[in-house]
Amino acid sequence: MIRVLITDDHEMIRNGLSALLRGEPEILVVDMARNGKEALDICASRQIDVVLMDIMMPEMNGVEATRAIRNQHPDVRVLAVTINDEPRFIKEVLQAGASGYILKHSTKDEIIRAIVDVAEKRQHFSSEVLTKISGEFAMGAQSSTPMLTKKEGEVLKLIAQEFTNQEIAEKLDCGIRTVDTHKRNLIKKLEVKNVVGLVKYALKMGVVAG
């Protein structure tokens, strides 16, 4: 059973997510918080596996709360659930230690899949978020950063999220040979020796959370 804490400053959102997850055999909503400070306090007093975290909240925002929770309770995973898809917010919360980032209009199936992925120590990003951070990453923060195509950026992130070639091909709606080609190009462009090197590079550049 995955024990979930819902954190959002809007009561309607908290109640809506709770109702959405009610009855799911793998998930139990154990509590709800109105801000990051309440979430941090609850993590200290109750056993929580995954925190669903909004970003813009009073008292302690989602980025600050994520950083504090991951520092004080490293076994607790954080999944950002927000309406904000701006790359700078995505980057900030991932660097703070979140394991995933989905949007509030995500389907029930995706929300459940994201919670399960994060609980099992994988990363999960909605397709819109992947597109946003792929574009941001492809531009390169510095001139010394190799320029990646949008598709290469998507493949790099999925590799770092530990998806298999088959799973990457299905997610990107392409063939396995195409994934292999992108992988070889990434290894060459980024001057690494293998897939492990790609993962290390993605983590170093903040493409995904560690």
C-alpha cells in the first residue's frame, strides 16, 4: 500500500484528488496539507511514502517544502502536481529533489501511474512537461553544452528514468532501431562511454532528479 499525502492550498483540489484516489487498491490517502509547512510536519509525525506537492503555496512553497522533506525524510518521495508548466519551476522543483512532475489536468490513469512510479523510486513526467524541459535542454544553458535535438533530449530523459528501449519506443511512438540510433548519437555527442555515462550526464545537468 502506497501512503499518500496531498498538499495543496486549494481545498477543492485536495478533496478532488482524494476522491479520485479513493478506492484504489494500491493507494491510501492518509492526510492532506494546506501548505509546505503542514506537509513537513505531517511527514515528521506520520508514515508517508509519496507527497503530492503543489508549487505555489503560502507559508512554505512547494520547492522549499520538497527540499526540506527530502533532506529530513529521504525515504519520502515527492511528486509535483501543479498547473504550472514553466521550465524554470520544473527545474527548481526537480533540483530540490522531486521525483516527478505532472499537471493537474492529467488523467486519473496518469496520476495513479505517476504515484506508483515515484513510490517505486522511478521518475515520472507528463508528456507536456517532457516537451517543455526537452526544448529547454536542447537550447543548452552554455555554449559548451552540446546541442541536442528535441527528440534526443526526450530519449536522454527517458534513459535516465530507467525505461527500456521498448518502453521508450512506445512512449515516443517510434521504432526500437530509432531509439538505438538516438542513443548512439547521444553517446557520441556527449562524449560518454555508455548508458551509465548518459544517466550521469542527465543527473549532472539537472535533466532529472537524483
